Amino acid sequence: MKHFSENKSGFTLIELMVTVAIAGIVLSIGIPSFKESIRSSRLTATANELISALNLSKSEAIKRGVQVTMRRKGATSKHWEDGWDVFVDSDGSNAFNDDGDATLCETNADGSPKEDCLLRTYDALPIGLTLITGASSFKDYAAYLPTGMSKGGVGDTFHLCQNNDIASSREIILNTVGRAYVKSPGTACS
């Protein structure tokens, strides 16, 4: 009689259950920290987008020699969360006067702008993010003069928050000389 020796390989039911349990524990620890990482990245990206808009406003004001304004999007919007526009403010009114061809940026013979000119528009913030101003100076707009200084020589703060959580908020500060920077975490969310 012949005996065959067979090598059996595989997992026992107990080994499989232990492996699945360990994988479950590792995932339950890792997923919450991954969500926090995504949340932090979203706040940072939005703060950087606001800084970019302020820097664009300042550099265009200096380059063009005219006031450039960053204003909440739309004439009826009462919230910065709805987005904002950066435009050449030819008359210094802090309001965007659109005559139908606002993206042409036409100039007079002396190089001064003929009309307001839309430079860039920014979309609404992702759901859950709020953007409020610290004082009334930036309630509707932030403007730069041809010198690169903020209009009125005043500074202010934008508070960028997610679900009113101060610990993960960002402050975008515009000082009196027109420099914008981010401070984290912020100090207010309402």
C-alpha cells in the first residue's frame, strides 16, 4: 500500500478571523485621522485661494495704477461664502459696473481704464465652510489703491471656519499696508 504525503496549505478559520479583526482595528484607527487630514487640507486650500485673490488685487492695482477691488459676488449676495470677484474699479465706487463687455479691459489713450474690468471670479466655498469678516471694513469688499495699500489704510481679518470649529479655523489677515497672511488657528467663528 502506498501512502501519499500531501502538503496542505491555506488559512484556518481562526487565522482568517484574527486577520479580519486586526484589519478592522487598524482601519477604525486610521479613517478618522484621514478625515481630519482632508478637512485640514480643504481649509488650507480655501485660505490660500483667498490669499491669492488678495495678492492678485494688490499686484493688479500696482501694475495698472488704478484701484482694484475684491467684492462679494453678485449685487444681492450678503455672504462671502457665495464667492467673490476681483475687478478693476475704474471709478473707485467699490461696486462692479458691468456694461456687457467687462472682460475686455478697454483703456483710454492715456492708459487709464475706460470702465470696470473683471479680472477673475471665484466660486462659492464648499458646503460647511463659512467666511466672515472681523470688522465692518471688509463687510462688502476689500480694495487696493495704486500704491498697493489697502483702501482707507485699514486692516481687517477674514475668519474661515468649518462647522464653527475655532480649533480648525484660519484667519486671513490684511494689515494696513496691504499685506495678506494666514494665521492658524483662528480666534472667532461667529
